[in-house]
Amino acid sequence: MSAPKISLNKLGEYMNATPARRRRIIEDQIAPKEFIATRYFDARENIVDCIAGKISEDQLTQLAEDLRNKEYDSKFTTQDKNLSADAIDSFLEISDQIPENYKFEKVAASEKSRLEISGVDVSIRPDAYIKNDNDEVVGALKLHFPKSNPLTTASGEYVATALKTFVEEDTKNPIDHKLCIVVDVPSSSVISAPKAGKKRMIDIEAACEEIAAQWKSKTS
């Protein structure tokens, strides 16, 4: 039997989903569709490069245009590149909401950052760490892209709360809740972890207990 696991963004969606949607989320985590996992790669890589100061917003705008104008070998690739271009455009509309006067350090796509919660292996991997002038980690940022399942403010706060918990455990530094951020690109939302996060972590732990139980029943 495989160990229960879920991505952080999917856990956020799970927190406020209907029973039928919760069941589907678990089923998709048990048998993930590879083509879904590869969506928005160009948007994620280039948006984080822009946040980290490696490219300008003008360059990001040009990259979106290039993604749309290039010809591709398959309908899937064409659709994926256009989705990334749309996501870049949506991000640029809210880029001024990203905290200023901090250093953003891009996290490699290959990095495996996980947090065990109530028997569930939660894939946390931030897209960027936020650092102060002393090069200390003081927060983190995570992007969310799918148009079909945007994060609500409530679900985004759950994501940001779990992100804060992970960064606190990983760095052992005091972490500013306002600097643990999830950016839901399709809804143009920038959501920070709430100051009072204990109740939300209790909710997350309960949800993970439910996921672990459902996982066992579906895979045993």
C-alpha cells in the first residue's frame, strides 16, 4: 500500500471542497495524471524569475507573447503554452501586491520539501523563500495556477498557514505570517497566512487524518 500523500495546493482546495470533490482529490493523488503535473511549467519558472529579480516585468511580458506566437508540435503543448501566457498576464496585474524590500530566492523545481501531517506526506515546496537584509529566511511564496480550481481566500489561508509551519520547522527562525504568501494567479489573489494560525492547523490535521483513512480504504 502506498503512503498517503498530497500536494499543498490540493490540500488547500480539499479543506473547503464538497464531499464528492474531496473524494476525487484523493483519487487523483493516488493515481496522478502526469500531463496535469506538467501544466504551467513556463509560467511558474518565469514568474518566479521575475519575482527574484532575474528578469524584468517587460521581459516577462515579452516571454508571454513569445509563448503565444511560437508554433508547437501538438495541441496539448500549444494549449499549455497559452495557459502559461495567460497566467503570466494575470500575475502581472497583481505583481505590485508582492512585498517589496525583501530578497526572493528561487527554489529549484527538483527540491523535495515535505511536511508530515497526521500520517500524510504533504508536498510543500515553496516557489521562493523570502529573505531579509541579513540573508535570513523570513517567509515563503507559493504559486497556484489552475483556472478550474482556484483557491478561495479561506483555502488560500490554509495553504499559507501550512507553508508558515513548514518554514518555521525548516529554518528555526521567527517567521512573519504576513510573508507566508500564496498567489492564486487565476483569481488575482495574494493571500497571507493569518496571524492566528493554530485553529487552521488543527483543521488541517483533521483533514489529513481523513485523507489517511480514505487512502487506506482505497488502496488496501
